[in-house]
Amino acid sequence: MKTVQVRLLYPSNVKSADVSAVLKGISSLERFGVLIDDSPIDRNAIRPVRLGRYLRRIMEAEGPQTVDFKAFGVRLADIFAISNKDVLGFGLMVPELFLIDKDGKEQRPSIGAGRYNDVALLSLFGFAEIEEARMRLRAIEVAARHEAGHLFRKGHCTEPSCVMQEKPVRIESMIFKPEFCQTCKEQIEANVNLREYEINHLAGVG
Ligand SMILES: [Zn+2]
Ligand SMILES: [Zn+2]
């Protein structure tokens, strides 16, 4: 029986305190039965990861990166992969991250991104503006929880205290909404169970 798995990938030059904060955020998914592990980015670590090579390219770039998860080209490598790409990747990156909007046009800066059953990214760039070290790490942890949540929950939550609310303009205010609400917990749990069923019973899902 395969277990639903999320792997935190990080460049080797990222500080261990930052990696720990991200891991703490992602590890919230363990309560739903998700297996979490982490590794500096390398060939073996990315091999079973969905969009692993794409993640690697973004994470190893020096300058700002613009991401369009819908771009078809980036998916070919996975479609023709020999091995199953069942592990969902969570990429930690240092440079600034820009996202393409739903209409496919506008680029806007973002601290992170997460796509259902697919891939998540968090950029440390925006957290540099938080001067107090402990608050910065806490904000990184909560933001990581939010993006990891998107791996099993589509869209945002309207419950005011929920970590899955749309990200605020001032990212340090994220720390006041650190946890999943009951509705999100139930959705995530259901979607983790669904994914577990799919990776165990349906060939070619990935
Ligand atoms: Zn979000
Ligand atoms: Zn919620």
C-alpha cells in the first residue's frame, strides 16, 4: 500500500533554521496521514517527485522566477517518465517568485504557490522584510502550512481565523492565522484519502 507523500526540497545553501520552519509548517499534514520527508535538491531526491526537474530548475536559478503551473511543456517530462511520480514536491527557493494570473497574462509577486495534487513552492524572498528573527521564522512556518494545504485543498477559505484564507498584503500578519479550520481539515483529510486510493488503484494517475 502506497502512502501519500510530500517531499520538501531545498537548495543546500538555505539556512537550516529556515528549512526547519518550513518543515514544521508542512508537517501539519502528518495528522491527515501524509508522509513528509525533506532533502537538499539532487537527482535522487527529485526522481520520484512530480514535476521534480521543473522544481529543480526554478529552485536553482539565481534571479527572480516566473511560474506558470499550467504551462504544458513543463509536464511532458512527467508524462513520459518511466518511474511513477507519486511524491508531491514542496520546493523552497531563495529568489523572488512571480505568478502568472488565471488569464495567463499578468505577473505578480508572491511568497508562494500551491496547486492541488501537484506542486507547491515557497520563496524566502519576501520574508526578508521581517526584522525580528523569531517572527520571521514563524511567518515562514505559517506560509509553508498554507501552501502545503493547497496540495490537498483547492482555493481559499472564508473562515476568518483559517490559515487557508487568501494571503494578506503584509505577510507578517499571517502569524495570527496559523491553523487549518475545521472545514479545511475535513477537506484535506478527504482529499488525502482520495489521493491514497488513486495512487494505489488507478494506473497512470500522476
Ligand atoms: Zn493560497
Ligand atoms: Zn479553512
